[in-house]
Amino acid sequence: MSNWDRFLDSFFNLKVAAEYLPKIIEGFWLTVLLALCIVVTGLVAGLLLAVLRSFGIRVLNWLIIFAVDLFRALPPLVLITLLFFGLPAAGFSLTGFASTWLALSLVLMAFAEEIFWAGITAVPKGQWEAARSTGLTFLQTLRMVVLPQALRMTIPPLTNRTIAITKGTALASVVAVQEILGAAQAGVSFSFNPTPLTLGALAYLVLFVPVVLLGRWIETRFAWKR
Amino acid sequence: MTFDDFLSAFFSLDILRQAWPILLDGLVQTILLSLLVVPLGLLGGVILAVLSTIHHPLLRWPLMAWVDLFRALPPLVLLVFIYAGLPFAGLEVTAWQAVAIGFFLNTGAYYGEILRAGIESVPRGQMEAARSTGLSRGQAMGFVILPQAVRNVLPDLISNTLEVVKLTSIASVVALPELLFQARQAQSVTYNATPIMAAAVIYFILLWPVVRLLSRLENRQLAGRR
Amino acid sequence: MPEPIIRAQGVHKHFGPLHVLKGVDLEVAERELVFIIGPSGSGKSTLLRCLNRLEEPSSGSIHVDGIDMLDRRTDINKARQRIGMVFQSFNLYPHMTALGNVLLALRKVQKLPREQAERRAWAALQRVHLSDRADHYPGQLSGGQQQRVAIARAIALEPRVMLFDEPTSALDPELVGGVLAVMRELREDGMTMVVVSHEMGFAKAAADRVVFMADGMILEQGPPDAIFGNPQHERTRAFIRQIDRH
């Protein structure tokens, strides 16, 4: 057997591929589900915190800033580990899926809050004053005048950050979730052949290459005028 | 569960005293790891960014594909592929080697994108002025363009470096004894969450100042971009 | 007549479908100050940038100080040392002081030892009357001062020829005088200069020869008195009438 044949037999073994493809596809949909859950809860929570922060209640704002800093400074895998392996010591346990969902949502929340807040503060004061002078309430001004302008500014950095954090779903394999990487690793240890890993890597590319290209497109589409 | 139970599960001084030496070991490894992978990633980034200034279609598309490939692949997937996959191709790699290769590819792609944006932000006239005084292309790049490029994207570079240092925690998956790995070891021996909590606190103390600095720089950047 | 220090022959330049230079011949003698005028888009700046090969001519030949600039075997970085260039937008390196700007090529291209390089850099800054601003960054200098530092950066390399690409167009009117004064001193010291500019007063006072370009060709050239006082070509007349109105 030539080196090339051996290489193909290891990494592109069709028999192994056929056997483990269904598992990888299951993992694929689990990854998609996990990613969507994280994106929704993370962005909503981030926006909520940014709006809360705009009320300017000092003690609350300190708490928000601290929470944001905390989840920006901690590695996501440390958070997942803490939730999955640590919480049982306090008497209740989360599944691997829930641990990853919660941990990455908190991380995305922190980054999203920071970006939303920067967007809100970048809207000139005159916009607030003009809107309030026409009789709009604080919340109406925020919702109808400030946020629409702020959100447009935040789209490019938010997209890139969301993509980066969503890729963290692979970390769920560490806490025994059978998402793509988890399924692939299980496949390797059963078949003694790395083809499931190749399939897994391809599955991630199928999922994330379009997303990365979307991110590029958004970056040029919403490019800042310098 | 009483408050005392909670304290002894997460903040037990006794456990901390036992686990401290190996946590410290882990911290040293994490710092060494960061000192290895940040320069490696920067090196990869500079190579990619400088190559991208050669505007040739035969170079441009492969380069873009390369960068997007490693931006789409979750770093953990890449790392597992290298560590668990390469041995099947007859290439035994140690955990350190796998981490070095993986980070060179992954973080290199990110640093590369950032530096490319930085280089593009330097006015064309700078290269021309430098060339007109007889500097070679490489000299002009090294002495005139790159220093300005780095300055223009410094917040993004710092932000990415923060992410890289946090990302070193995935080395625990390939049993490299860095901080998180050691904390998990201690936790599984003591059945107590204190070591993981301690690791989280160490990460936070280490990285909080960077997060503070960044949030200041980023706010200024977004406000300035309007 | 002695061999000209610049000899450009039949220079063409295409930018995609655009034909920007259509066979330009230009000779410049040593110690001569040649002034190039013409409407925007006439190819003046492109011609200047072809002379030190910042732009690659599509065809033709260019010799400067006996060196074939378009020969692949020519060490272009070495050749450019003999040709100083000053840009419309100064292009000073914003991350270096005035002295740093002047020093860079002395140290890295000419590889002079630090002390000697610094002596040369100081002398160059003195010639543009800015030695008291040596430790200032470009951002701390006025436009006129920045342009004078840019001139110092070029002359420190002791070039045989200086090219000026609209050196005063980006300046506020009150700052133009200082730059022109420095250029006049250079001229008096015997520097060979090619200047693309709209400063007609300077052309009349200092130029040996004025070249009028339009549509990528040299239409007319001669002493300033002749070109400004009695232009032969219709396009030249129209251009000068328009300038005079300002």
C-alpha cells in the first residue's frame, strides 16, 4: 500500500464514513440547535442589559459592568466546566447541553451588551433632546429614535463576535454532548480510524463557511464611512 | 443546602490549600503556553497580512480561502484533528506541538485579518514616500507601514490577544497540564468545586485589567467612527 | 551641449483602458529647473512618478544620471537614492519625529553609522530651517513645516535630481511662501529640479524652462517669458488665460 493509499484509507475511509455519517448528521443538527439557542438568549439578554444600563441607575450599572467584565475575562471552557462539574457539588446538576447553552449565552450576553451600549452612547445627544422635545417618553425615544440608529452601527462587530462565540459549541464535546465534535470523537474511538473526524471537520465547514462569508459581506455592506 | 454547605463546596480553604501547588503549576504552564502561542499567531498573521498586500489573483483567492477556512473551523476541532488525527498518518505529535500548530493556523488567520485591515488603513502615499527614498519593499513594510498599521488596529490586536490567552484553556482537552486541566484534576480527586472556582478567579484577576482597558479603547473607537 | 541628467524618450503609460502618457520626450540638463504646467489629468504627475519608477511606464526609456531606470538589472532602490521626491500630501511618517523621518533611509538604505547619519540629518533640517523642530512629530507641525521636513528627508540623501509633485497645493496660502523659499535656496545651490505645480509666480521667477502638457503629451516648452508672454499653442493660451483670471 502506498503512502497515499494509506492516507486515503485513514482519513477518507468510505466504509467508516458511511457507518458514522448518520451520527455526524445528528450531531450537526444538535450543533445547529445549540447555536441558535445561544444566539437568541445571548443577544436578547445583552440588549436587555444595555437598555437597563441606559436608565443610569448607578448601583445597577456597576453590577452590569462587573457582570460584563466577568464574562469577557473568563474562558468559556472554564465556565462550562464550572457549571457542569462544579454545580453538582451544590446539589443540582445541569446537562452538558444546558451547561454549554448557559455558559456561552452569558459570554455572548457580555460582548453584546458592550457593543449595544457603545452603539447607544454613540448616538448624539441632540437626537435624545430633539425626540424628548417633541413629547416622546424616554422609552419611546430609546425604541424609536436611538436604538434604530445604534443597532445599525453595531451590526458588523456584533456579527463577527456572534460567529466567534457560536463556534464555541464545539466545547460541548468536553461535557459529553454528542454534537458534531462529540459524535466524531466517539466515532474515532469505536472505529480506530480518523475518518469521523474528517467528516466532523467538513460538517463544521458546511455550517460555518457560509456564516463567515456572510460576516464578510455584512462588514463591507455596513462599512463605516471614514 | 445551607450557606455553609455552599461555601465548603465552592470556597473551601482546606481544599484550596491542598490544591494550591498544582494550580500554581497550571498557572505557570498557562503563562508559558500564552508566551508560545501569541507570538506564533502574530507571526502567522504578519505572514498572511504581508502576502495579502501582493495584489495578485493567483495569491488573493487561495489566501482568502485559507483565512476563511481557519476562521470557520472551531479551534477545538482543529486541535483535536491535529492531536488525534495526525498519529493515524504516522505523525506522532505531543500536546505542545499540536497546540502550537493549531494556534499558529487558527489565531494566525485572525491576527492576519486584523493586520490586513491595519495595513489597508495606512495611506498609499506612505509606501510611495518610503520607496522614493530607496527603501526596499520589505524595508518600507517593516519600518514604515507595519508600525502604523499596528497602531491603527491596536484595540483589535489586544482584544484578539485576550481571546487567544483565554483560548489556551482548550489545551486541557489534549491533556496539556495548564490551569484548567490542573483544576479539573484537583476537582476530580477531591470531589469539590473549589479548585475550578479558584482557577476561574485566577483567570479573572489575570485578565480583568485587560478587559477594562479594552472596553475603554473600544468605546472610544465606536464613538469616533460615526 | 553636455549629456542631460534626465532623458525620457517615448514614454507611454496606460492605466487599463486609459492612455495617460502618449509618447513623452523630456530632457533636463544639470542644474536646470524645469517647471511642468497643464490642466489636471494632463499626465504631469504620472510623468514625474515614471521618472523614479513609482509608476511603471508601459513603454519608452528613462535614463537618470546615466542609469537606465527601466532596466531589470538596475538596482532600483539604489537608483532612487539619486532622485529625491516631494509629494503633494507630504507623506511624512506619522510615527516618527522629524529627525526620524530624515534618518530612516540614511540608516537603512545608505547604512551610515548613527553619528554620521545624524550629522547629515541635522544638516538637512538646517537647510529647511527646521532644526529646532527635529524632535516634533508630523502631527505637531504645520503643513508648511511638514513639507519642509519632507524636503529635508529627500535632500539628506544628497540626490542628483529633485522631483516636486505639486508641493504647495495642499497648503494654506500663508504657508506656501516658506516652502517656495526653501525651493529657491535649493535652486541657488545648483540642484537640478523638476517641479509640477500651479505656482505660476514661482515659475516666472525661478524656472529655466516651462513645459506645457495636455492630454498626455508635451504641447509646448520654452523659457518662462515665452510661454507666459507669447504662448504659441491654442491650448496653452487657454490654460494661461484661465490661470491669470485667478
